[in-house]
Amino acid sequence: MNENIEPELSIVIPVFNEEGSLERLHGEIVQCLANTQYEITYIDDGSTDSSRTILTNIQKNARNVRLIQFRRNFGQTAALSAGFRYARGKIVVPLDADGQNDPADILKLVKKLKDEGVDIVSGWRKDRKDNSFTRTFPSKMANWLIGKITGVRLHDYGCTIKAYRAESLKAIRLYGEMHRFIPALARWGGEKVSEMVVNHRPRTTGRTKYGLSRTFKVILDLITIKFLASFSTKPIYVFGGLGVFCFIGSFISGLVVILMKLLQDFSMNRNPLLIISLILMTTGVQFVLMGLLAEIMVRTYHESQDRPIYLIDKIVEPESVKTETAC
Ligand code: UDP
Ligand code: MG
């Protein structure tokens, strides 16, 4: 491969303690992509087994392999994020290092991406080979919930193998466990997303790095992205709205306390509604103040990075400006 030419295709593989599968997987990729111009980026996410040595050997013996070594384990999202940043291909395909994704699907995904002219093709492990109680079932629920909340319905958000147009990854910043939400974030940014059934194979070596706890993280991330997407430029609407809601509750219960005193001579300080009214009043004030603080933070966020609050596809300038710039 000529190193100066940007490759058509970048494969990105996060690795955390996968010594048993790396060599075989690398061999499979090389075989499947024999006639393609591509590069592979392995990210060693702080492995403590012999993965690092194996990857160093693979990198030494190939001309198209990049190796990024993390100082410690930062997680799959961080590893993918680093891989996306350094990948130079026009199309980027991430893949699990454990061999559960089938490299034979890479070119199929790329073909679909090109044929359909979309920005992302997401893999769908229709026949998933994982424990059904701890993995497949929670994943079905999570996919349903993510589809409902984001409005972008995909069968399998958690599937790592996807084909991305490189530009669609540039604008997206990843935190937490958020790599799975890229298709939703991209669709919100006006990109086209489609889906393709991919092969899924059982894990033959090593252990899965995740358990049931991931479902909770996914739900928390989901709340975050929904909040950021809907209100990141106007947080006072959320917090202020909740504040107003509390004020109304406080007013009503305060009124009831007074009416009970006047009409039934019910002692005000023995009435639990008085406490509810006070709590709601304090919470309401807190919400409004939190909203105002969030407004200040949002302004700092957007202005310090010169981030606009909109996304432009294209600007068509008037003829006069075009001729001026052409001169
Ligand atoms: N992985 C990683 N860092 C982590 C956890 C996982 O780079 O902290 C990698 C792991 O090596 C594998 C991929 O992410 O290549 C998916 O992990 P795993 O197979 O454990 O997830 P599952 O397929 O069980 O969802
Ligand atoms: Mg796996």
C-alpha cells in the first residue's frame, strides 16, 4: 500500500485482553479484503494479557496496520473514538476483536453504503450468539427503548460492525458508552442511516467484558443524549418548566392549607400539606436557579468552541459574492 494515499477503507478494532483471537481475526481480515485498498487500526485498550505483544508483531509484519496503545483501560467507546480519529479512510468500519463479528460482512456493508448512498449502515445481529438471559433479552429491551426515545428505530444499536462515511464521524464526540448511539446522533444531524443483517459468531476465546450492568449505563446515556439533543441550547425550558410545575403544586397545596384553616379550623402547622407546599416552593426555586446556571454553561460551551447551534448542509451564495471570490 502506498502510505501517502488515503485508503478507501479503514478498519478500526478495539482490543481489551483478546490474546486468543487476534491472529486468527487478522488473518481473516487480510483474506477478506485481499483486493481492497485498506488500513487497519488496532487500539490496545490497556490489555493485561499478551494482546499488546501480539499486536506489536502484527503491526511489524504489515504495512497497513496502525497500533494505538492506551496507557490503561479506558473502555470500548474511548478506544473506538481514538480509532476514528486516526483512521484516514473514506469509509470506516469498526469491528470487535473477539471474532464475534464476521470480516466477510465488511465489504457487504461497504457495498450497501455506496449503493444506497447513505452515511451509515448499521449491522444487525439477527441471529445473536450470546447468552439470552443476560445479553440478548436486555439488548432487545434496550433497542426498543432507544428507538422509542431517539425516534431512530434500529434493531441492534449494540452491534459494533457498522460502515460509516468518515465525515459522518467527524462531527460526533463520544462520551460514556455512547458509541452505540452514533446512528441516532447522526440521523439527528441530518444523515441517512440504514441497516443490514450481519453474521454473528459465538465467542470462542476470552470472556465478555460486559454484564447486566451495561443496560443501566445505556439507559443513563440515553437520558443524556436525549437531553442534550432536545435542550442543550435551551436548558431553562426543561429546568424552568419543572420549576413552574413545582410552584403551581406549592401554590395549590398552600391554598388548600389556608382554606382548611378558614373553613374547617384545621391547624395549619399540623397539616402535612404545609410541608409539601414549602418543599415544592424550595424545589421550584432550585430548578429555576439550576436552569439559569445551565444557560450560562451552555453559552460557555457553544461560544468557547465556536460551536453553532445549527448544522448547515450547504450555502448558495449570490452571484455577486461568487464572482468576487473567484477574482
Ligand atoms: N473492549 C475494549 N475495552 C473494554 C471492553 C471491551 O476495547 O473496556 C473491546 C473488546 O476487546 C471487544 C469489543 O470491545 O473487541 C467488544 O467487547 P465484548 O466482546 O466483551 O462485548 P460483547 O460482544 O460481549 O458485547
Ligand atoms: Mg464480543
